[in-house]
Amino acid sequence: MTDLSPGFPPGAADKALVDFYDALLLDLDGVVYLGRRAVAKAPESLTKAAELGVRLAYVTNNASRTPGAIAEHLASLDVPAAPEDVVTSAQAAARLIAERVPPGSPVLVVGGMGLRQALRAHGLRPVSTAADAPVAVVQGIAPDLSYGLLSEGVLAVRRGAWFVAANGDTTMPTGRGELPGNGSMSRVIATAAGVEPVVAGKPEPPLHRESILRTGARRPLIVGDRLDTDIAGANRAGADSLLVLTGVTTPLDVLTAIPPHRPTHLAADLEALHRPRPVVAPGTTGWTCGGWTARWNDGRLSLDRPNPVRDPAADPVDGLRAACAATWAAVGDGHAEDDEVKAALAILGL
């Protein structure tokens, strides 16, 4: 995990990254599991963190499944989780509405059981038609989402109901490939009613706010595999982040990231939570980490390998850390182009 943030507090050389935080706010797909199977090293790493007293919260934009169903899935993978450890965008949306309307208010649910359960937990009354005079419409993805229910949502929003979307994800990953997500489906109501929804899920603040409220975290670390949701959400919340390379983000993506998408730390997988933080430092010849040196010359990134005799087990992720630091320092508030970094990236073999 790279200290890519110059403001990160120094610690003892042998202090593991997890020791700096009191809670891990973890994305699920691509971080903890991939479909029905666990990501390599995730169960052991999270069990060890829990044994150290670090609070674990599983934070997902998925609003269709209940926390109980998600916790059951995690437990089947030997990941330590109880329903109260799962924080969904449905719960964030429900809190958002509950803070604005009186208890017992009717809310039209354009979605599944996860949304209905979350609303009831906040003392709100889920309804299914505009004739029930809902004060709000909340939308989340559901496999049986119908034209009729979408139409009820349109009618209610046109009559003044507050429109909240659990998340704005345009697609969602499945075993068959990327399918339309809630962000795509919510365009039906937004277009027909002429009203844009307030979004509760990542990267907007409500979901991570819900996670912090539920865990009582004072020093949370947000862990994810997506730059535009997990890392952007952490930056908006003013929290440190860890990007793991077990999901959708590639080394090229992180090298060319714009400032709002740049993580505090970078790692191959969750096992690195329990290792000392690699030091990324500027020097006279460039940015260094683990024996790798990265610099910019004539608008291009160059990368020097560690000496194979002195360091035969050099970690290519250290090279990526040095490359990110050099690149981000060179481009500042802009971003690197693919052709400026690809030659150096090839050296890493990632």
C-alpha cells in the first residue's frame, strides 16, 4: 500500500497499514468476492483484521439484496460478516429520506426487497402506487422491475414526490457480462418526469456517511477496486483510500487517473493490509519505491528496474507505486495520456 499522499502521517517502519485505521469500509465485488467465489487472500486478510479489533463494514451500491442475504454469502466464503456489518445504498437512501420527511410517511419503492426493508427500518411506509400520495420515490435495480412500477414512479415525481436513486451505476457486472444498472433504469423516470434524482450511492457522500455513522469510525480506510466510485467517493468524503488490483481497475487506469480518482494507497490485494507500508519518496534521479525508480523525460514516463542481484524478488507493484507518484507529480491537476506511460508500464509485466 503506497503512501501516495504527502500528508499521510509517518509511522514505524514495521507498522502495517491496517494499524493506522480503526475501520475498513470495503467494497464487495472485485475486492472481497468475484461473483460466487472469494478473491484470493481476502478471507484470511479480513479475518486477521477483525481479530486485531478493526471494524469491518461491507459497503455496496447494490440495493436489491438485503444485508442478511449479503452477510450469508460472505459467511459462506469464510469472510467474517454479520447483517449489521453490511451497508447498502438502499440503507443510505432510506436514511436520506427519513431525515427529510415525518415518520410513517409513504415512500413509493421502484425496486426490490432491499429497499423496502431499509425504509421500514427507518420508520417509513413503502407503497407501490402514486395513488398512495408518496412523499418520495426511491429507485433501485431489481430483476423484476416493470413498466407499470416505473410509470407509478413517473406519476408520483410529476406530482411533487422527492426522487431518490439508490445509486447511479449505469451498468452492473454479471456472469453474462455488463447489464443495465440502476443509473440506466433511473433515466426512465428522470426523462419522463423531467426531474433528476438525488443519488445515495457511491461516489456520492450519503453511502460512506451511512457507513461511518454505523461503524463509529474515526479513522476509516475506504477499500475498493473502482476509481470512479470507491476512490472518488473516498476523496469526496475526505477519507484515505486503498485501491486493490483484484477488480476492474488496471495499472494503466491508475497511472492515467485524474486527481479525484487517485488513491491514497495502492496494493495488489488485501493481504498487503498486514505488511509494512512501502515508502515512495522523491530523489535526485526520480521517485523511488522498493528499488524501482520512475521519472519523466521529454513528456514520457521512464522506469528503472531494481538490481536483480541485490533484489531478485523485486515487487512490480512497487514499480507501479513509483510510476504513479512520478506521473501524478508531473501532470499535476491534469492526467497522463496512454502513449506517455505505456512503454514504462510494459516493464512491470502487470
